[in-house]
Amino acid sequence: MPNTPLPPAPEYPLPASFFQQDARSLAVDLLGKVIRRQMDGRWLSARIIETEAYLIAEKGSHASLGYTDARRALFMEGGTIYMYYARGGDSMNCSAEGAGNGVLIKSAYPVVDSISDAKSLELMQQLNPNRDGTQRTQQRLCAGQTLLCRALGIKVPDWNAKPFCPNQLFIADDAYRPSTVVQAARLGIPSGRDEALPYRFVDADFAAYCTRNPRGRTRQPDRDYRLLSLQQAKLNAVSGDTLAG
């Protein structure tokens, strides 16, 4: 394959300083930001709508199990990509301030804009079809950590312990801000591993398209989740308290 020049970065990536903050506040700040991924001469894009924060001091985190080569990214400078396999699929995280702290990018929503057009969306759907081979809808294309990575062609061997790259893979700020944030407990944390910590954050306007809607029919406010302004979510994020239930 000829060495064709990569398309130039369409906008400025988030600076390294952005990631140098508490993982919980970083998880809130990442909501609404756009992942840009260059593939086959196109920019594939998805807006982050769900995140989870992990701290080395709590038992739900990978880092709490100790340093390994596979987990080294969590102990590197904030903004380093940490990838691992979740249920056989690729999963993307980034390190935050402090060794062992990071944020899981849990789900996103495809973006069609002046940078990523309808053809980019089609490529994402080709990369991540339904199990029966049919086309996955835009709403469910990135509705989970492994679906997100598959739709953007992001793989563990290529990106673990790597920095974001302006011409290949980065996160940008296109000035969108969530109007309301849902704060809830993280998903899939085993019992006894600090499963009650409310370190999951969801853009309320996109809650129906994330991994699992935190405001589902059986869920109750203040027991199962909090509904907060963006500013309140940042303040609440670092409190470390649990929900009433």
C-alpha cells in the first residue's frame, strides 16, 4: 500500500493539561467531547456520552490490583491511552492525574458534521455491524465500550500505553456542553469491590443511547441516580459519597 499522506488534524486536540485532574472530575469534563479517529482517509467521530472514573485507592479499579505491564498506561502521564479486552472486545480508557487513576470511555454517539460526513458514518457501520451482519443503527452504534472501539477501529495492540495522536486518534472540544448530567453507580463492579461508588456519569440528553439507561423505569432519583447540572456534577464527583440505596 503506498504511503499516502494522512489528512491534517481537523481541529486542536485537548491539551495534555486537560487530563491532569482528578479522575472523577475528568470523567465529567469528558462528557460531550468528540473522539476523532482517522481511517481510510476519513475522520470517524463520536461524542462521549458516558464515562466511569476509577481510582487506585478503590477496589473497583484495575490499578488497585497492582502494576503490570498491561496496566502501565494507568501509571503514566494523564491523557495516556489505556486499553484492555472486555468480554472479548477492545475497551478504551485514559489516565488521569495521579498514578493508577483513569477514566473509562463507556459509550458515545456518532457525530456527522463538517469533519465527519455521512460516508464516515457508513464506514463506522461497516466496522460494527449487528451480529447477524445487518446494519447497526446510529443510536446503538457506539452504545457500549466495545461497540465504541469497534465502530472507530481502535484496538488494544495499536493503542495501549500510547499518547493521543493529532493525525490518528484524539479527543477534541467542539464547544458542546451537556445541559444535565446523570450520576450513578458504575456498571459491572463485583460485590465487595466498592460497587456503590457513584463514579458513572451520563449526558442526560443521550441517556437512552448509552450502555444502560440509568433512568430506566425501575430506577428512582436519589436512590439510584442523581440528576445534576454540569457544574453540580463536577462538585459532586469528587465527594466520594454513595447514593441512598
